[in-house]
Amino acid sequence: MRIDVLSIFPELFEPIVANSMLGIARERGALEFYAHDLRDWTHDLHRTVDDAPYGGGPGMVMKVDILVPAIEDIAAMDSRLPHVVFTTPTGNVFNQDKAAEYAGRDRLLLVCGRYEGFDERAYALADECMSIGDYVLTGGELAALVIVDATTRLLPRVLGNADSAADESFSAGLLEYPQYTRPAEFRGQRVPDVLLSGNHAAIDAWRYEQSVQRTRDVRPDLLDLLE
Ligand code: ADE
């Protein structure tokens, strides 16, 4: 799949892509990733991407006459049409189902917001607006990285163990069960006997029970969703 991001801080992306599973996805040919500098579409000496809001008020607004040509040009860089996503705290909340949907697409373009947001007229080019949670970041770059990471790890050939994405917490709608590795005893704390039993039916049952219990304790809202 191809992912483009448009940002005023394009250099933030490469170190994370290069030093994570995203870099492996790229080496394996599963991910093509490009970070574009919005300032490349400016025409003035100061490379201005924002301006004061009409009507007054605090902060700056990202300029529609810079954003729209940038999005159009990036879209035209490949024969695949991108699904265009604006990152903003006013979007729908990103989740695992959305990551799976994106992993099934052949191209995404993530447009990162800064300042007080986008000029409202730029939203005409957005297929969707995504928030990564109910808090306000200083910009959409971290949100875009979250979306890229969660999406990429679901691509075929990215995770080493094909089962690990399918088996885990949010895919099944429950939180992950507790995991242990050696040693079997650490400072008096023993790994639950069932996990050492070799009885796979008993292990699966124990894990399911633990997942339900943990979800009930920490995220009862997820259980409501399953009903
Ligand atoms: N930009 C600022 N805050 C954000 C959030 N929570 N999600 C996505 N983009 C953002």
C-alpha cells in the first residue's frame, strides 16, 4: 500500500518509520511511504501556510489556497486515487476497525492539521476526518503516525507471526489476556500453573476468562459494544 502524509514537519516521520516495524514493512515491499512538506506549495518568501481567522479570535488557520493544490498534486503523483484523511480533534475517533479498513485500501493521504485547524473550505477534499482520542495535540503529526502504525502492522507480510494481529485484544473486542515468559518463578511470583500444563483447551479457556475479566474491570464500554 502507498501512504502519503502532508505536514509542515515532514522530517518528523522518517526517524520513526526507519526505526520501527514501518521500516520493515517498507523493506518487505508492503509499504511505500512519502512525507511531503506543505511549505513546498507556498509562493511567498516566508513560505506562509497559515493566516489569521476571519472574524478574529486566537490562533491561526491553515490556508485553503495552499492545502488544496498540495492535496491535488500529491493525489496525482500515482495512478491510485488516495483516500484522503484529515487529522483533527474534531474528527471521528480512530479505532482498530478503521485501521483494518485502511489496511485494505491501496492508498491513503493523511493531511496533518496545525494551529487552530483547516480553513473550512479545505474539508471538501477530505474523504474523512480522524481524531486519535479526546485530547488536543499540538498538531496532527503524532495522530498521523498512530494511524500509519496501526494500519501498516495489519498489512500482509508485515507481522512475523500471521496470527498475532488476528488473535489480539481489540480484534476480538476484548482486551489482551495476561502473558508470561521465563522464568517460571520471579521473586516468589509464579506463572499460573495452567500455562505450564500443556493442555491447550484449558489454556484457551483460561485466557478467554482473563480477557473478559480484564475488559470488565478496565473497559466495560467494550463489553457493551459486543452485546
Ligand atoms: N490534532 C490535534 N489533536 C488531535 C487529535 N486528538 N487527533 C487527531 N489530530 C489531532
